[in-house]
Amino acid sequence: MTTMTEASVREFKMPDVGEGLTEAEILKWYVQPGDTVTDGQVVCEVETAKAAVELPIPYDGVVRELHFPEGTTVDVGTAIIAVDVGGGAAQAEQRQAAPKAVEAVESVEEPKAEGSGSGRQPVLVGYGVATSSTRRRPRKGPEVPVQQASTAIQTELNGHAPAAPAPTAPAPAGVDRPLAKPPVRKLAKDLGVDLATVVPTGPDGIITREDVHAAVAATAPKAPEPEVAPAPTAAPAPASYDTARETRIPVKGVRKATAAAMVGSAFTAPHVTEFVTVDVTRTMKLVEELKEDKEFAGLRVNPLLLIAKALLVAIRRHPEINASWDEAAQEIVVKHYVNLGIAAATPRGLLVPNIKDAHAKTLPQLAQALGELVATARDGKTSPAAMQGGTVTITNVGVFGVDTGTPILNPGESAILAVGAIKLQPWVHKGKVKPRQVTTLALSFDHRLVDGELGSKVLADVAAILEQPKRLITWA
């Protein structure tokens, strides 16, 4: 009888399910210790700063341990679940007799080099193919630092503790990149601090926010001495907080990312918003006709479809509106494709997935893509890839019964079109006041690369098409 060893345990690590994400929150576990899992089976759902994503396990085996409970935010690359792939049931006696063996699982089960046979692990989203030996992330929990262990050994041998070493001088440029998380790197950039000159105090030599502030304080004039901001901590609830009268909702995941993006956009790009009120009676009649067209059978046809097509035509006539501002290179990047973003309100917050290459789609194809995009967003299944690479956005605030608004640009884009409610209003038509279907459009744009003339021409084209939809044929 073959006895199962700890070497048969595989640790599944939190992958980077988006581009450059550093952490994700475990929303729900679908398995528990002792459950049998198969390759490709979804074991948990996580929420990143972009979307909620289901994670499949790449092994066949028995769940040995869940390392984190639901609601925990875990860094990318950290092991979240242990699976025994040895083909038998886990033996509790072995785990009790050798609890430290579990701590060595990650180092024992590093992926084998390519060509080493069946032991090679499959490549997961966000991992890529390993080209060299990997570096294991330290496990959570109390561990004796290497320096502390070395000091203890020298004390035992020499009878006294060695002198404390001076702080290690920063490595020269090109030798080793300082370790720091993206928020810390941004803080250092904003404060003008070279991370290569900062002495790290975090675990494994990671530079913390306090290290950056300390570096600023060391180089600042002594009088007056700048006050170093304390490390962010969870603020206790006020004594007057009454749970029956107030509800506090933690800001995290999609809502946190959206808030940060909107603040960054509002204070980075100089926004200009223009408005136009337009008679869309003919557009509404065309919507009803398309609903009866066999080419649109089974598709969702609504005013948003024709508004989206009108914007795409306006972009074709004025391609400079479909651009972005590259601050680092001091260049305007004009896109020769349109990834059309559609703002969608979901239980997790505002999402802006986009239709890839919308400019190349026919009207029925655009209708199908819009329907799929909205349904996926409302179900909370929008993938991070679907929200990346947008070039221009439409937000339909009219569905909430409001006339229009002043939309904030999606980061990295130069224009966003807000569509107000379509209402029956008195309107001068052919010299007479008649009830007509009317709406108000608002176009916000980045005034660094879009001037008033260009923005006005684009908005006027969208309005003209909605007033006379036949222009879709003559202008497209």
C-alpha cells in the first residue's frame, strides 16, 4: 500500500486575472476540505478591481486546505488552496505528526522546467510560461526572519550577539529593481523619491509607504520638520455610530477602483462638456421598423443602438476625436479602431465594458454585441478583458428619467457621450408647434487634444443623424 506524502500536495496560487492587478478578494468558495475536484472545475469566485471572476483549478485531486476564508483580500501569487493530487484520501495522522511539512509544499512543488515530463504544471491566466526559477512568496503567519536566525546562531557560537549591521546601501541602477507595490511606486514618483535610495523595512526587502515618507523626511530641511503621514489603518467606528440609523459599506473591489479612476480622470484631463437638444422622432420610428425586420429577429433593438451607430459614423468623419493623451511621451495617440464602451450600472458598481472593433460591425452585429454586453454586465460576469482598451464611451442616463448630465471621461479616453431621456415635448416642426420625441445629448471631451471646434462637429453630426437617420446611409 502506497502512503501519500506531502509532496503530492499542489498549491494553487491567486492568478493575475487582469493586466497588472496586485490583489483580489475571495467572494465565495465552491469547495471544502475533503471534496474531490477535477481539472477545470471552478473552486471559487474572486473580485478584483475590475470584475468578479470564477477561478478553475488546474488539478485532479482532493482538497486538503483552504488557506483563506471568504471576504479575505489576497495578493496575486499567494497560495489560496491546497489540493492532494496523490490519488488517495489525506491522512490526518501525517499532517499532525509533521505539521511543518505543509510549510515546505510550495518550495517542493515548484513547476518543473519545460521538457521534464508529466510533472509540468499547466500555464494559468496571468502566470505565463516560466523561463527561469521562480521565487516563492512567503507564507502568511509568524516566521523567524533570516537575519534574526543568523544573529541567534552567532550568539550561540561566540557567546555574544554580533554588532548590528549598518543599513544596506541601495543597489546601483540596473543591478536589482527595488521591491515595492504599485501604490508605493506612485507615491515615490509623486514625492520625487528615487526608490533605489530608499532603505526597505518591509518583509523580504519590500519598500513600504513609511520608508518613502522617511526618505522624504531625511532630505527635507530640519525646520520646520514635515509631519510624516501615519500608515493607513482601519478607523474605529465613532462612538455615536448607531447601526439602526446608519449603514457603513466598505469601499473595495469595483467601487474602489471606479472611485479612484474617476478622481484621477477629473483632476488629470481638463473636461469640457457641450449640449444639444434634438428631435429624434424619426429615429424612434426607425427603431419600431427595425424591430419588425427579419434581419433583427431575436435581437434587442432600441434607441441606444442607433445612437451608438450615429456616434461611430461621427467618429469616422472626425477620427481625431478617437484618441488618447500620452503624458509620458507628450504625444496624442489617434486610434484607427473604435472599442465602444457602454456604461452599465450593476450591483457591484459602475462597469464600462466595451465592444471591440465596433467600427467594423454591421447594424445587426452591433445590436447583438450590445445585447450580450448588457446581459453579461447585469449578471456580474463581465471579464476584465472586456473592460480594457476602450477608446470612447456612451452612458445612457436617460433610462433613469433624467434629461442629461456632465459625464466624466473614462481614463485613457478623450470623449464620452451622455444620452438623456427621450420625452414627448412641444417642438417647432415645419413651421408649426407639434408634439415630438426630443432628447438632450451631452459630449464631454479632453480639452488637451480635442478643441471646441472638433467637439462641436462630432456632437452636431450625432444630432443630425438622429434627427435624419437616413444620413446613416449617406455618411457611413
